[in-house]
Amino acid sequence: MDVRSQISMVFHLDKCIGCHTCSIACKNIWTDRKGTEYMWWNNVETKPGTGYPTKWEDQEKYKGGWEVKNGNLKLKSTGKARIIPNIFHNPHQPSLDDYYEPWTYKYDELFTAPEGNDQPTAKPISMITGEPMDIKAGPNWDDDLSGSPIYAENDPNFDNLSEEQKAQMFAIERLVFFYFPRICNHCLNPACVASCPSGALHKRGEDGIVLVDQERCRGWRSCIPACPYKKTYYNWQTGKSEKCILCFPRIESGQAPACFHSCVGRIRYLGVLLYDADMIDEIAKLPDNELVEAQRRMILDPNDPEVIRAARENGVHDSVIESAQKSPIYKFVKEWGIALPPHIEYRTLPMLFYVPPMLPVMTSMDGDAKKNMIEGMFPDFDKARAPMEFLANLFSAGNTGVLKYTLKKQMAIRQYRRAVTVGDITMEAAKKMLLEADCSVEAAEEIYKLTTLCTFDDRFVIPPAHREEAIEMMKDPLEYKQQVGFGLREEPMRGA
């Protein structure tokens, strides 16, 4: 058992209001430089929709992620024989048109325009060429469009839905959408790292954050098509690749990443997971419909004495283990099973999980309204405005059973809280729903508190950084391990 620690995340989609505050916070800090104008390390999309870059989920076009061939994992986008031929042109790399051509406005014309009969306007100009341009797309161009025939109907998650299901989705009375914020998933099996010929991309041992060494990067750009989520970018000014760094300088000082800290809807949670790295290759080769549960098996119980012993032997600090024991991510993903990974069929094993949205249900309230609510709405997820197959394609590799388990538990908790606060549902009926949803009253209360009444410290459980130990490790790893006794010293060292 190779126990390692991973900084992981959960986004609760029922709480996202689509304000893009997270995107702007990230943009202002990290990608406001020349060459990064088109980059949005954090972006918020509308689903259904084609996203940013356009149709990033279409791996027939972009060839991102992994595939299993002859029992082995292979990158879809590249390999030893394809690196050199693709160095000057990679046919699966997004173009600027797939992202968008960034622009600004000639604001000075508002003040310097000569006197006239018309109100002066600020003309849009390209931030790449500096020339006037006709704006045709943007990073959130399909924001709030819902039933748009241009964007929503071209969402790749509709590929295996029937024509009847698609038609129902875009009927006027059924129109619905939800917001889908995205950052780098800092995967356990990152395709971007595996594709990099120069070894510039790497996964930090102490917390699993995936970074690009700017000194080693040679601009091969293999990482860009290899990432199925399209969260690595090419800086045309420096000739280097860049990506989300999860604001690791903030994490090391005990602060939440900028996008997390600025989130208006408080949808974001951050914590530590312990996992068994020996299982990565085995699990990534499993059939699509088994991947969600298999990834959960990789996540280890931080309170298990055997796991704690193995973690210490592997150099995981006691303070990291303590953080893992308090992690909200462990509860959402492993204990409660209500957070799911995005497109796990790409086999990168993402460490960003989503609580799926409780989309409106198409049902009637004929007859006894209370009875209809308890006995009718609960099992009627097949009547949701967005087909279960659509959500399952996004969050559970098409496994609708895993998705329904999550939605039933959320619905049961809502009805239980309604029984507590409103009283128009009997407590007996509410507890029956909890039982059917595999949820105890105690778990329901805990989920309710963590998703509605939680404090900053409840949402962000950040382990202390031990930079002094990292410096010692660089000097002599063997001597370092002997000094710290594999984490068994009586007084753990405390980081800055």
C-alpha cells in the first residue's frame, strides 16, 4: 500500500449562481500578462452548452485522456512515434478560434472623439494583433442560453441520447440549465504529465498539485491536447505552457485559493485525501461503469490505524493525516457518496468532485399535494427536465445508478429538513425517505450543516506547509528519513 496525500476539491453545483467572481479573481492574479489574454484557469460554463474551449468534451476531436489498448493504458493524443511529427502542428490541439480571440476597447475614443451628433463608442480591438475586430465568441459566450440551438444542442453529453430525449430537453416548458465551474482537476493519473517530453510537468509529492516547471518547459505543447479537460494552455509570448497552480503559495500559508476564497455562493470545499497510489494503474483500466466506485476504493480511511501507519512510513506528516481526518472532501466523496468526478471515463482520475444539481422535476400536484410530494416526487427523477443520461454522461461515465443514488439522498435530506422546519411532511415519512436513500438522520443533519451553515474553517481544511522539511529532503533524502523517523517523532515539526 503506497499511501499518499492529495489536496482535493468539491464544488456544490446547487449553490453556484454563475456570478463569475471566481473567474475574475483568478484572472486578476494569474493571467493578466501578455500571452495569457485568452487563458481562463477558472471558468464557469452553462450546461447544456459547448463550454470553453468549444466542445472540449469531444475527445474524437481533441484526443484527450487515456484509453485501454491490449490491456495497457495509452495516451490518446500522443506517443513516442508522434511527438516529433506533431511538434510544429498538432492536429488535436485547440486553436485560438476554439478558445476565443481576446479583445479590449479603445476607451480613449470616448474622450477624444470630435464633437458630433452621435454618442461616441469604444471600438473593440484584438489583444493579440491590436487591430479592430468583429467579436464573434467569448469564454462564456453561451452563458444562460439554455435551449440555444447553437450551443446547448451541440453539447457532447447528448451524443448517446435518443432524439426524443433531445426534443424533450429543448421543449419550451422544460428549458433548464445549471452552471458548471471548472479548474484544473490535479488528477491522480494526469495525462498532461505523462505526455510532457521534457518532464516539465510534475505532480508535487507533498500535496499532489500538478505544476509546470517554467525553466524545463520547451514548448512542445503535448500537454495541451493530452489534457481532456483542456486546462493547460500555451503562452504565445514566453513559449511556455501554463496552468492552474491551485494557488499553492496561498495554500502553503494557510489560505484558500483565490477562486475558493472569492466564491459568492460558497460552493467550494477544499481538503486532503489519502489514497493508495498502487491502485492507480489497475483502476484506470476498468470499464467505464465501474470507475466511480473504483476511484472511491482508492481513497483510504484516515482514521484507520493501518492507513495511518502506512502513511507515516511513506513520509506523510502527522499534521497532514490530522487534516485528512477533518477533511470535508472525504465526507462528500467517500463517507456520504454524494460528490462525483467529471468525465471519469477519461481515466485521469480527477481530484475535483461535484455535487450534482437537483434539477427541477416535471410532475403534477393533482389530488393530495402532500402525498404527491412524498410518494410522487421522490422516485420521479426520470421526469427531471434534464435527462438522467445527460447528467450521468457528465458525472458518472454514463452510470445512471450512481447518479440517482446521489440525487435521492439530496432529495431525502431536503424533505427531512422540510419536515423539521415547515412540518407539512410527517417526520415518519421523511425518515422513511432517508432510509430509502441510504442516509441516517445523523448523516442528514451533518450534510445539511456542511452545505448550508458551514464556516470558512469547515469548508477549507488546509494542512500546514512544512517547507523546512522539503529543504532537508533536497539535501539528502535518506538522511532526512532517518532524522524524522518516517513521521514517528514525538513532537511533529510545525510549518510556517
